[in-house]
Amino acid sequence: MSKKKIPKIVNPNEDEQERLHFLRIVSAFNYYRIHSLQRVTKTETYLAALPANHQALLADYKGHLRDIKTCIERNHRIIQLIIKDVAYMFENVVAPPEPVTVSPMPGVADLEKVQATLKQFVRDWSQEGAAERQACYQPIIDEIIANFPPDQCVPTNIRVLVPGAGLGRLAYEIARRGYTCQGNEFSLFMLFASNFVLNRCRGTNLHKVYPWVHQFVNNLAAAHQTEGVSFPDINPAELPSDAHFSMAAGDFLEVYTDNDEWDCVATCFFIDCANNIVAFIETIYNIIKPGGLWINLGPLLYHFSDVPDEDSIEPSYEVVRDVIQKIGFTIEKEEKNVRTSYAQNPRSMLRYEYNSVFLVCRKPLTASLQKNEVESGNQSSFVTTDCPMSPRSPAPPVDGFRDSGFDSTVNSASSAVVCPTSKE
């Protein structure tokens, strides 16, 4: 297996806005330690102002605060490894001439995303995240195998796209089973972390992160807040030598504009990340080959709902289901109330759980090879607070990761490769 490298961000000299965004995200990672320790210092200051007898009763709690600071320092060391040389992690740009330095204090939202990124290592690359992956990823993988059985087709001829790939575990698992798979991610927070685990972790349980250290409430025991989680649980370098696995950076709606390209699109906790969910569904339909599949699992959280200065629509699942069919999909499988969670602390006194929907939809073989002519009115573009990258011409393949293109050896047929199955 060749080393995987994420496609480079656009040249900062070409687009000042994107350069500043890149530096802003790096700054958020760099400020993690300062921001996190300030929270603990605030509590220590208040504790020191309490009556002496109260402080005596809370002696163990005072020691716990010291433990929290130790965990923050250890997280900081992991973060420094994550952002080391990030200016050189993308493949289609010359590195910026000036060094990446800490910029002015980033916003609270960006700092919270750094903390959330630490939890992603648990979900995607730890033994502790196995239950979440089993609930969220395994149904998708099972459906791919059922529709494209390896003993009845050539898996490398089956092109699978995973938008919203996060730290890349779902896409990795699909590629590990022999299919040609590309993950797509928009967030630089996720891209930095996925680059670290996929390209720079060569072994198992090499690092330990403290993902719950910022959860100051609903802890049954102090030790639960400072519990460490080792990652990766498997060696990311141990893909089969003939595996076809890549990651693409950029806005899903902008990067994937070619019709009839993919045998399968697999989405997990993704479609509600749009300002306009219809645009996502329409694009998924267009890029799937006639006869191909869309497999989806997740809730409808609608990430931009009630976010200041962001537009959003929030249709119910009943309406979304109707849109899916009107755009042209045939729903072949539908399971409601699938119990799933997302990067949850298993020891917390408060846990969030979703009753997700699992869908398997097929694009009819009779679908036009041209863009589906569904009148959609004035379609709004997908907007996000993360990585505002525009698709660029794909650079020559460098260690398996590309920008908006894909491996040139992949067969791009005009219809989906559908393997015969026993499922009737």
C-alpha cells in the first residue's frame, strides 16, 4: 500500500481568503492549550476564594483539577503532532513562503471544534469507538457487500464515494474490502486529523488522547473525565497492497459535478450538513451511475439551523423522503428508529442518542445519462463555516490522494457495475 496524502489546499498566493482561513484553523489548534487551561484556571481561582473549610472538603477536587491540566498538556502534544508540516500535506500547491505562525486569538467556535476533533479519534480509530462504528458504519458496509459481492464481481471496478468522511474510517474499511473508495471532506479540522492518522500512524495504539477532559459536568467519577483513549486500534498502513483508497478535500457540491461517475455513494451523518438538503440529494443522484446505489444512515440535525448569519431549511423526514423519490430514486430499503450515537462519552451521566433512518436507494437504469432535469428553482449553494475550498484541476496522483479527480486507472463506465445477488 502506498502512503496516502491529502490533496493540497489551493495556493495561498492565489487566494488570500483561503490562505487566511487555513491560518485561522492552524491558530485554533495552536491556541488549544491556552484556551483549555484558562477554563481550569477560572475554576481554580473560584475554588481558592471559597471558605477554608469548604476548600478542605474539596481537597480531592483540587487535585483533580491538576490532573485535568496534565491531560490538557498531553492533548496539546498530540495536537502539535497533528499540525506539524500541515502546510505541506496537500498535493497541488507549492508551500507558502512564510512559516505558519499563530495568528490572533481564534473564535470560540473554532476552539470548540478542536476539542470535538479529539473525540473523532475515539469514534473512528479506537477500540472504545467500536460500538458506534458497528451501529453506524457496519450496516453501510454490509449493504455494499450484499449488492456488490466480491465473489461475483471485481471489487476494484466498483467505485464508492463517501462524502463527509471525517477521519476516514468508513472509507478506509470499504477500501480494505477491495472496493475503490474515495472519501471527501470539507473541514480542515478533520483533514488535519485524518492526514495524521492515515499518513503518520504506523502501528496500533501509538498515541493517547484525553477526549472527555473538557466535559466538566455529568461525571460519575473524576477518573472518567481524565480517562485516556489510545489510537489507532488498527494499523492504517495495513491496507492490501492493491487497495484503491483516496481522500479528496473540498466542498462536495463543487468537487463532484460530473454525472454518472460512481457505482455507490455512501453517506453517514452527512446529508443534514447542508444549508439546502435538496442540493445534496440532487447532486448524489446526478453523480451516481444509472443502476447505482445511494446508501444513507443518519438523523436530521440540520447543522445550520438557528446559526446566526446562515440560511437553512429543515424539512421533516417525510418531506425529505418525498424529495428523494421525486428526484428519481427508488427506495429499496428503509429502516426507521435505528439507534445511533455520535462521539459520545460512554461513561457520561448524559448521553445523546439518535433514532436514525437507514436508506438504500437506487438510481434507475433508465435514468438519463445527462443531468436529471428536475426543476429545482433557485438552488442555493452549500455553505459551511469550515474549509472554503474551490475545486481545482486534479494534480497528478501523489501517494493515492487527489483533489477533485480520481485514480486514472479506474474504469469509468457509463452505467453502474451491478453484481448479481441472491437477494430478490
